[in-house]
Amino acid sequence: MNAYTLAYSPCPNDTYVFAALANAMLPDAPEVRAHLADIEELNEAAARGEYELTKVSYGAIPYLMDRYRILAAGGALGRGCGPLLVALPGEAPPLFSEIAEKRIAIPGERTTAFMLLQLALGRRPKTVAMRFDRIVPAVARGEVDAGLIIHESRFTYRDAGLISIADLGEWWENMTLLPVPLGAILVRDDLDDAAAQRIDTAIRASLAFARAHEDRVMPYVRDHAVEMNDDVTRRHIELYVNEFTEDLGEVGREAVRALFARAHEAGILRRETQPRFAGDS
């Protein structure tokens, strides 16, 4: 049986889901070689087709549908978990309606967070791209006017004295009544549907193992976490690992289609793109 490279982020939700699979804790599962990198690095690598299996942002997926399909398991999609726009409080923190004229730190051009920000603003704002864990410090030091935060930063920005001026997940849910599609596991087209199904099944088994044997997977999660606080790690997993992680389902698919359609209507995507799901004819 072939060994596949599986690329994902070091964030607790990913390392929790893939710990058992990546560390050969599952009998009869496909062999994988884990590669961990920041989500925007993964988005860029996927554009080059580097990995057979990779986590990417839904904001990047419309540009990848010519060589990858979306797996049902292992992704990040949910409610109450969208990106936040944060700023220093000051006497007059920037209003959301005025934010497009400010300098905003973003975690990457192809992240779902940036796609949602453009949708909410109705235009492209002034941006400074940086790795997600550098955004809160940059805002706190006044290097940028606001920051678009994801991952663990959602739980720690207040500790840096920042306030939330917009919850883009809440905005999306109010607009669509759908959960927010954040990231997915893609399978490259040179892997056939049978291989994709084996991997999808293995990801579900890895998640089930983590839930049943947290004592065995949490050391791996802690080893890779940017934020070392155990409470933050636990809250991160509880928020981002949910029923959609096990199976995207029809509601999840509808959310993905809605994101792509709205991005096209807004001119963010130049051409209309339909998501391709592994196993669909």
C-alpha cells in the first residue's frame, strides 16, 4: 500500500484529528507522512499541487478544483467559530464601516477569513499579510489599525488588550443561516475514488480514536500548539472539532456552494466555480 503525504496545520483541531493517523496508532489505515505548516503556506503549496492530501482554506479551494477534490471528513466548518476583526480600544476604535480605509493585518490572501472580510465590506480593503500568530502582537503595537484573526488567537486577543469590532462568522450565519466553511482536506486527482474513500474512512477512525483515547493524542497536540495554555487548547478543539469534522454532510456542502457563489457574485472570484467532492460522479 502506498504512503501518502498528508499536510495540515499545527493548530490543535488538526493535530487532534490526525494524531492517530499520523503516528501509526490505527491498524490497517493507509500509511501517511505528516507535513505541518501554516495554513497560508498550505494554500500556496496546494496551488503547486505539492501534496496528495492537504488541508487548505475554503478561500483557496476555488483555485484548486482543477486538480483536487474535497473530502467529507477532517475539515473545519461550524457555527460560532468564524474569524474576528480586532483592534485597540482607544478613544475611538475604527468602525467596521470605515475599516476598508485602514491597514488591516490578514493571515493570507487565500484564507477564508479574507474572503469573508471582502464579502462583508463589499470591497477589498488595504491589507498587510502576515502569519496568523503575528497579527495580535502587530495590532497591539499599533503597527496596523486592525487585525483579522483565526485559530487560537480567537481565545487570546483580549489578553493583549484588544477588542473585537466584527465577528465575520456571525455576519455569515446571519446572512445565510449556514455554518461557516473554514477549511477542508483535499485529495489530489491522481488518487482514485477508492483511495480517497480509504483515506476518508481513516480520518474518521483517527478522530474516533482521539475522542476515545485523548491521553494518547494530547501530547502530540501540545507539542505543535502555538499557544501553550491547556485551557486554550481544549477550547480550540471543542469549538473547531464538531459534527462537520466527521462528515461535511449536505448542510456543509450547501455552505461551501454558498460561499463560492457569493464570492463570484461579489467579484472576488472571476469565474463561477462549483466545488468537487470526492466520491461524487
